[in-house]
Amino acid sequence: MGEVTRSKYGKPVTRNLPTNRYRLSEYRFTQREDRAWALELPTLYAELFERQEPALFMKAQNGWQVANETDGLRVCLCKFSDEEVLQVRNFLADFGQWVVLGRGRRLQPFFTDELDLCVALDLNADSPDDMSRFERTPIGQLEYRAKYEESERAMAIIAEHMHRLLKRIYRGLPRARSLLTYIPSSARKRYDLPKELVGLLAEKLKVAPLSDRPTEVVHPLLTTDKPNLKNLPLSDKIAIWEELLKSQAIEFATEVQGRTVVVIDDLYQSGVTIWSFAGYLKAIGAAQVIGLVCVKSCRDTDNL
């Protein structure tokens, strides 16, 4: 399960995830005879719950305990109101739908902690066979139409889903101004879906702020021409990104030192691009980098 460390609460935390995708499918949330609630989660989601719902976790008895029947962790939550029970159920429903993305095996030699969290709205298809038959998930179909057909309707729907995901993620962020950005593309690229989505999200955040923590939108500038990486093997992609970072070819108009930076992207395949960009952001001082993507591909490799 990767490197195991311990949080300030003393519970084990899994880092350096060895596989690319996680969806919350196995959990237990039951009420005991004494009216307390018992919540049992896989270790990864136990950490997320603690970060996402700190007020609820404060009601825990004795923190996380190892669940003997499974590989997860169990906590006893006392004196919950109906509203608080609903909060827990909403957490379970959200992460039962969304996909948490980790550092794949091919990326392990190159990356460590550049991304603090990365979440996709969904897979682009439920299986490679479905993808070969062009049978995408609903989000996968929207991403395809937004990216290749430039459908404004598809973009608007994705932005609604992203806004909801961003609202969830904000529950676990520090109470400080965060930055919202996207991975810079070549100046030759006329249309860039992540940039369009950030623009739509910026408008939504003006009308419906997610919290008392203001979000600043930052447009990164690529000062040199980036070659087309689509048909390159993973090792060549990493080398090109390393050269871009060494040459300081990406400029930000806003200081990122000590800030949380949320990066929007459309597709996570092997993860090279977003992990590389997150490494750049950490190198210039970002305290935390969160990746939010439309879809995770069925494949975990880039052109290999």
C-alpha cells in the first residue's frame, strides 16, 4: 500500500499510492445500541474524512482504530444529529462517485509528494472494452464533446460538476486564500479545455463563493513553445517537462509562496503532466497542490 507514516492524530496514513485509481466502494456506517455511530473506511478515505469533516471528527472517541475484519480503520462518532449523519452520508456518496488518483507504478521513480490530492469526476469509460466501443461514462461523454466538439453546453455541465467537487475539496483546505489555475498549453493551441473550465469556474465563484476563503484565478504563461507530447513515451514527456521547469518557462502573475494551488485538467492518463506541473508549483513555493480533473482514462500509461 505504499509508504506508511502517521498523522498528528497518531493514525497510519498511506502516502505514495502505488496504483492510479481509488473509488470508495466498501465502508460501514452503522448506529450502535448506545445510539453512537460507527464509521469504518479504507485508510485512504479515513484520512480524507478527517481532513474533510474536522468538526465531525472532533466527536470521535479515541480516534481511529484498526478494523480487524478489514484492512481499514474504524472510529466511533457520538451524539450525532440528523444533519451530521447526513453530512457523513454525503461524504460517502461523493467519494463513491468520484475517483481519487494516486501515483502510478510507472511514476514512482520520478515523483514523490508533488500532488497532495488529485480527484477525477469519473472514469472516461467503465472498461477498456467500453472505450473501444466508444461507450463512455456520462462525464466521459461530456468531456469528449467539450474537448473535441467545443460544446458550450457540455462545458457548462462539467463546470457545474467541478464547482460541486471544488466545494467538497474546500472543506479540507486551510482557511487562507487559494489559487485556481490550469496546466499551461502552447501558445499555438487555439482552444484549451482546462483554461475554458477555469474561466467558467471563476464566474461561478463570483456568484456563489464556496466559503469565506477567497479564490484567486491565475493564468499561467508558457514563455516558450512546448512540443506536442501526445505521441511521446512517458520518459520523453518527463524529460521535456523537466527542461521546461529548469528553464523557468512558466510564469505566474501571482505569488504562490505558502498558498494552496488547485489545478484543473481535463484528462488524467499516466499523470505525467499534472504531477510535473505540481512539482513546478511546489518548487516555487506552493504549500499544497490539489489536482481536479474531468476524467481518468481506462489506461494508466501514455503511449506505451
